[in-house]
Amino acid sequence: MNDFSAREREQPAIALAGVNLSLGRGTARVHILKDITLHIGQGEAVGLLGPSGSGKSTLLMVMAGLERPDTGTVTVAGTRLDDLDEDALARFRGRHVGIVFQSFHLIPTMTALENVAVPLELAGAPDAAARAEQELAAVGLADRMNHYPAELSGGEQQRVAIARALAPNPAILVADEPTGNLDEATGRGIVDLLFAGHVERRTTLVLVTHDTALAARCDRVVRMRSGRIEAPAPARVEA
């Protein structure tokens, strides 16, 4: 899938150890993630696969620092996330983690160009607008930069979201069911863009999906069920 050496892969981009997370209060509290330990190498593409309710999207949010676990450690790009307060964590995400959601999460009152420029401006980039233009052109939206989200199709909105996620050149790109709201043909184009960004920029890609064919494009598939990572099936021995 890419040209990362075995030595580079040994240095984890993401490392989780003994992670547990429960959500809700009182009798409604549910144990979502159960004793998760997982290492993802630099430049690796990993597909998180599992049925609805298996915990894969919550695990992705923990990796991105959008959810804090109850127990265990989460280390991303060499930094322990539990050592950071909320402000420091937000700054860390802005520099190191690009996030693509199923529902796009664009700011409706901003044009495509302004949406992509936001993370660059927050990071203090002096050329935010110019870089945003380059990113939108790279995803095929050079002629749609000044349109608002409501004026764009679902596929175009997701392209804007990908451009926004990649604009700061993050080391890690996470995507939560990025084709879930798109038709099959449009979804294929979005997936191609994600993998192109992964290969060309040597980013670590973590992709949540229920689509086995999409997961198969990754270097490795991690299967989840009932909040746990399933053990890999034993290798088949031919008689």
C-alpha cells in the first residue's frame, strides 16, 4: 500500500493500552470500550470493522482525543493525551490529527474556502487562504470554492471536509464512515481521495467502516464486537 519500512512501522503513531470507556449516567451507563490495547504504526492504513454498536466509532473518537477514556492510556504521535488539558488537547489535534465525519460537519455560514482555511488560521498559518485554495483544487473543487455547504452536493461537501482535514498536513487522518451518506459511485471517489492523501502525504489512516470491501483496501483490518477487539482468526493449515 505504501513504502514505509518495517522499522518505521515499529514506532506506533497511535498506542492504546488497557482503555475502558463507559458513557451515560446511573442505570443508563453503558460500558462501550472494554480493555482495548492496540498499536498502529506510522504510515499504516487500518480499517476498524464491526457491526453497529460494536464501539468502533467511539474508539476512533478516543484516538482523536474527542473522548477521554475512564482508564488506560492513549498515546498519539508520541504524546500521552491524558497529560493534556482541554486547551492543549485542542491545539494538539489541530496540529496532528485530521478528522473526517460521516455527516461532513462543515460550518454552514462559511464558504468552502473559509471552511478549509479555519484550521490553518487557528494554527497561525500566514498563507491560510492560499493553502485552502490549493487543497480544494486538489480534491477537484477549484470552481466551487466560494459556494456555501447548502449549495454543494453531499459528495462535494465531503470533499471539502477531506480538504479541511488534510490542510494542516496532519500525521494522522481518521475517518468515521466517510461514505455513509453518499451513493456508491460518489463514495468510491471519496475513498480514493482518502487513500491518495494517505499515500502521497505518508499519513497514518484509521478508517471506521462496516464495508468489508472498503476495509480490505487497508494494510490491516481490526475487527470489533461488543466493545472488544476480536482476536485474529488462526491461519488455515493446508492438509
